[in-house]
Amino acid sequence: MSVTLILAAAENGVIGRDGAIPWHISDDLKRFKALTMGNTIVMGRKTWDSLPKKPLPGRRNIVVTWQKLWQAEGAETMPLERALEQPDVFIIGGAEIYRAALPRAGRIELTEVHRAFDGDAAFAFDRKDWTEIAREDHATPEGLRYSFVTLERNAP
Ligand SMILES: NC(=O)c1ccc[n+]([C@@H]2O[C@H](COP(=O)([O-])OP(=O)(O)OC[C@H]3O[C@@H](n4cnc5c(N)ncnc54)[C@H](OP(=O)(O)O)[C@@H]3O)[C@@H](O)[C@H]2O)c1
């Protein structure tokens, strides 16, 4: 059983703007797909609303909401606590859900986007609690630099 946060964040912590991700990095979307495929993904209701195609295929889609009667085709809803108990859970956002799930996460698959962006959703965590176990540096054809970073929580 594992809880992994998977996210892309700008250098100023921004992860979203107006319900969308403020950059386009196609290799990041490919990596997201490769890591999450076949697993359970957990997201906040606003991130679900932001998906252009839903549910995300080949994955068990769980949406968390405070709304008692909320339902969506292709997704399960359950309290966050129960969602975190499912096997091999990837927390796919957004900011509210990352913050709520962070204390339970053992791993973060982070895409560092090496530029500041304007936005209305941001997420930050204390890097000293985490050990970097892998890093790959890349750039888009337009010159936006980014890094795929894997972090594991330090032993208590
Ligand atoms: N860069 C990235 O990697 C990335 C990834 C994902 C999303 N994003 C961006 O993040 C933004 C959305 O983030 P957000 O923080 O505004 O929204 P969010 O976390 O996606 O969803 C928030 C909603 O989740 C529900 N919720 C929150 N905490 C809950 C809890 N403890 N238990 C049950 N339900 C709970 C509530 O839904 P109800 O209002 O229905 O009660 C709340 O309004 C968008 O811009 C999106 O594009 C970025």
C-alpha cells in the first residue's frame, strides 16, 4: 500500500490558474500516464471538473468532494480518508487535496518547472522532510526547462 503525490509545480509554487495547468509540457503528460496507468488516482472535485476527457482511462478514478449527493459517470466518490487506504494510490491534485494528503504520502513524483507562473492554485512542502532519489533535467522545444524529481519521505 502506498500513497504518492504526483504534481508539476512552478518555481514559485504555482500549480494552476483558472482551473487549468498554466504550461504545456507533453513529456510530463506522458510521464503522468506511465506512472499512474493501472493504479488508483485520487483527485479533488475541481481537478475532476478541469479534466478535458474523463474518467482518465485505464485507472480507477476516485473524486473527493464534501457534497453528499455529488456523482459523476466513471468516477467513485468516497471520503479522503478511505481513498488514502486503497492500494497504490496516486494523488493527482489539486492544491487542496495535495495539502490534505501530504502527511500520508511516502513519495512525491514532482515535475519542477524552472520558471515562475501567475496562478491561483499553489502547493509547497518542506523539502527537508524528503530525500531526492532521482532527477532528470529536460527542456521543451520552446526552451522551458523542467526536471522530473522523485522524492521519498525521510525515515522518522
Ligand atoms: N500542476 C499540477 O500538477 C496540477 C494537478 C492537478 C490540478 N492542478 C490544478 O489545481 C487547480 C485545482 O486545485 P484546487 O485546490 O482549486 O481544487 P482541488 O483540490 O482539485 O479540489 C478541491 C475540492 O475538493 C473537495 N475537497 C477538498 N478537500 C476535501 C476533503 N478533505 N474531503 C472531501 N472533499 C474535499 C472540495 O470539493 P467540493 O467543492 O465539491 O466539496 C473542494 O472544493 C486547477 O487549476 C488544476 O488545473 C494542477
